[in-house]
Amino acid sequence: MSRFSLGIALVLTISPAYAEATAPTNAPSASAPPSSPEAALAAAPYTLHIESGCAARIHIQGAGALLQNADMREIPAGLSFEAGRHDAWLTGSACGEDATIQLRAGAAIVSTALNYDKLEIDWVNGPLSLRQGRGDIAVDKASALLFRGSGPGDLTLGTLSGPAIFAMSGPGDAQIETATASSVVIGTTGPGDVLIRGGTIDQLVVTLSGPGDAVFDGVARNAMLRTSASGDIRVHQVLENEHAHSSASGSIEVAMPSRHGETFSGAVHGSSTNNGTRVTPDDMRLADGTRINSHRMIKPDGTIIDFDALRRMSDEAAHATPPTPPDPPEPPEPPEPPEPHGETAQKVDQHTTAAKPPKVTMSVDMDSGGGTFSGLIVLIVLAVALMRRRIIPKLLPVLRRHNPEFARRVEPFLLSLMTKVTAPMPQTQLPQLLDLTQRLQKLDKRVGAVETCVTSRDFHLHTQFRDLNRSRG
């Protein structure tokens, strides 16, 4: 949860200030392209919200000839789809089921779902706001992108034609084939990498506070590059202003640097301004007076956004102890073998008594008032533990209808129970005990026959004749 909060902090702090910095000084016209992903999402003619709790594959297809802005022909059991004049929502939970939605071209997509196998978006070419979960995301085209990555899944995007913000704290990677954007802001605190294979970017800002790398194999007009961890930054070409700062083991490489570039490493000396804010030599000054350096962002009104504080939050989240998952239920004891009858039972008892473990009996006394209620709770817990894959998907919609707040709190715990793999049950030794019983029964018959032969009169006569023959010889 702390890593996700860090991603939100990066989005809420870096993007507004950077949007103001990259916006033109005069009032933009109605046809001017949006300067930030938030502006592109707000200007979209229609918005699809993906808020499903669990699904296998979510496929969103762009379509030009639709009677309405969004349509879903087949709705799996457990999911709910609602389309209005300006927005559409996909909610509910249907683990193991696929969902396909048709959407008008150019519409915005806002996805907050995390528990899905794969999310595919084709032929929409609109602004996107995505949260990375356990599954992968594949997009062909996007006009703007706001990406918050905190899970293990990867993002694959073909063409980006507008501004983008990456706030990543998880192990998942982000890969873009080509980008043509007015601004791209990349902030990572985890091991995930960001790769842009080509394109042109007017304002490129990269801030790495983790082991993840950032690579842009295209051309940037202005670039502000900073790494304070082991992550590396590589840019193919910078045309005008270039500011690079490395305060850790991470390296910064520009294959074709600009003539106006400045590179700093280690500690730098600075001075103070009239309003008390500290200015360092590696400050990057934007058109509206905003200054960005390796430690903070200083807006013209004196507002300071501290990058070091965000990095400390990331370190605390990385060292936080995760909650201990509940222990799986104990497997039942194997059944006891049937007892043999007669004399055979006594002999089998003599051989197996020593190896048989002592049986412990435990009794719990309950009063008549709370016994019934406690028994019901035990039965419900056992049913959820043993049949959780069938019960939990049906239980979550019921909880959301009757108590949405309680359902929101217990949903992560129930989903973790549903995906938890329990330890295999020990194999019973009943076949070996039955085989041993049969062998002992056969041995008992043979021992009885030998005893009868030895104690008979014919056996003694045969022994005397043998002794006489030996004495004569």
C-alpha cells in the first residue's frame, strides 16, 4: 500500500507543476493539444471506467459504427456493465471469465482494476489512465498516458502520440515502440524498467530512485536527467538544454549530447534566493520560472516539492514487513484399518501395538447459549477454507450489495485466500496396514500347522526311528 501511495504522490506532485511549466504563456486555443495526461482525460468525449475485482482477460475494442458510445454484448456472471451518456462502468467480479467491450474511438479509459490476467486495448487511440496489477497490459495506440505501476505485470504500448507520466514502484516493466509527445515524465522507485525505442519528445524528465533503468532511443529537445540510486539513464540525442545529475552508482549516458548540456555528479554547492529557497548549479529553469534540480522542484510562488522525502518514503515502504498470511487448515487424520477377529486379532495386536501411536482425545465443553453460534462459525470457516474457490467469488457480490465498506476491507484478504495454495495432504498408510494384516493371517496358519506336526505322535515315532538308524550306522 505504501508503494501505491508513493506512485500517487509522484503523479499528484510532479505532473501538475510540470504541466504548468510546459504550457504556453498565452491562453491556449480550443484546438491546442493537451499539455498533460490529466488534461487529455478531462477533454475526452467519453470515458470507460474499469473497476472489476477479478477477471481473466479484459478486451476493449474500438468501433466506429456503434448505436451507443459503449456496448457489451455478452456479460459473464458476476460482472456488471452500465453505459450512460458520458461514462460507462465495468464492475463486479468473475474470476476465470473473459470480458469484451466495444468502445467508440477516441474515448478515454480509466482502469483501477488490479486482479486480472491480461488487459488488451485495440483501435481506441484515446487517453489512458492505467494501474498496473498482476497481469500484463497491451495497447496498440494511445493519445496520452497516465501510468501507475506497482505490480509484476508489464506494459506494452505501440504508439504514443501525446504527453505521458510514468510513476512506477513495482517490478513490472514498461515498453513503448515510438513516442511523439510534448512532455514525458518518468519517475521510478522500484526495479521496473522504462524503454522507449524511438520518437521525439519536447520535454523529457527522468528521476530514478531505485535499481530500475530508463532508456529513450529517440530525440529530446530538452532533457532533465537525475539518478540517485543504481538505476541507469540512456538517451540517444538531446538538441537544446540538457541537465544531468548522478548522486549514486547509476550512470547517465547521452549518445549525442547538446552543446548546452551540463553534467553534475556527487555533491554540488548552491546559494539562496530572496524567498529563502536554495538554488543549485544544476537547476533546470522552465518558461514559467519553475526550477527543477536533483533534490526538489521549486515553483514560482515558492511552493517546494521535495524529491528526497519521496525517496525516503520509498525506502520505508521497501523495508516494511508484509502481513503474515493465515495458516492453512490442518489435514484430517487417516482412517484406522479394520480390526481382525478371533485369535488372529490377538497376534496382530501383539505386532502392531508397539508401533501404533497413542491416541489423544480432546473434548471442549460449551454452554448451551453460545455452543450453537460457535459451531456455526466453525462450519463457515471450514467451508470457506475448503471450498474457497467456489464460495469467495459468490460471496463478494453479496457483501458489496449489503455492506460495501466492509466488502472493500475484506476483499484483498478473501482474494489472497482464494489464490493461496495449501500444503498437500499426507498419504494414508491404510493399504500397508491391510497388507500386513493379510500376511500375518497367512503366517498364523503356517505356524499352527507346524505346531500340530511337532506335537503329534507320528512325529515322535519318526524321531525314534531316525535315532535308531543313526546308532546302527
